[in-house]
Amino acid sequence: MTLTLRAYEPGDARATATLFHETVRDAVGPGYSRAQRQAWSPGIPDLGPWHERLAGATTLLAEDSQGLAGFMTLRNDGYLDLAFVRADRVGSGVAKALYDSLIGSARDTGQRTLTTDASHLARHFFERQGWRVTHEQTQIRQGVALTNYRMVLDLN
């Protein structure tokens, strides 16, 4: 299936917010219970703040014949904020294509170190790209504990 990468545009807010919500609910893997997934994303994010979040970063979208296949964001401070792929495209190279493009942008802008807070599923993807876990973290959302992993990548 052909994949096209492009920059985020304001009209993409609804599609990316919906993909985020559906992915958290359906595709983040066995590392999170139903209650944890519901606390992580109780509903589709409010589009105003969501758009500001994505527009304030380098945000790339991957599209295929069925529409939005995934997206990834990298903030100016070197924090890889969001990395989500449509459930039927997990493991198909969508994340890698988005990642490679964002890493190229980070290097072009002179960033030396990147960080992220990765889910269980994302942790394994990032480890394959050379990231290392600095520590495990627990965040509380809507009274529910969620585990993620602070990770770092040295671009030198």
C-alpha cells in the first residue's frame, strides 16, 4: 500500500484527534487495561487545544488509500510528543517512515538529544531505533495509574 508523508495542516485536527483516541482505545497493546485506556483517552480531544499542540510542533502525517494511517510530532525542545498509527497499519512501516523523516528534521535543525515518554508498545519501537530507557514513570489520569517510560536518544 502506497504511503504519503506530509506536514500537518489545521484541517487535520479532527482526523488526528480521532486516530489518537481510537488507537489508545483499540491498539496500544496488552500493556494497558481497559480502565487505563479509558483514563488515557476518555473521548476525542477538544479540537482547539489539540490543534495548538500539533501546530506548535513539527507534525507529520502518513496517508494511504484509506486516509490517515498515522502521525508523529516533535517539539522544538526535542521532545517526541505523539506517535500514533492506525490499528490496521501497526507493524507495516508507517511509524518507521514518520520517525525517519522527523529524525532527519531534528538533525537538520541541530538538535543533539531527543526525549519521549513512551507507552509499552512505543517503547519497543523506540528501542529498536536506538533509544534507551532512563526510567519507568507512573502518571495518574482520572484517578488511574498509567505506566510509561522516559526515553532518550543521542543524535551525535
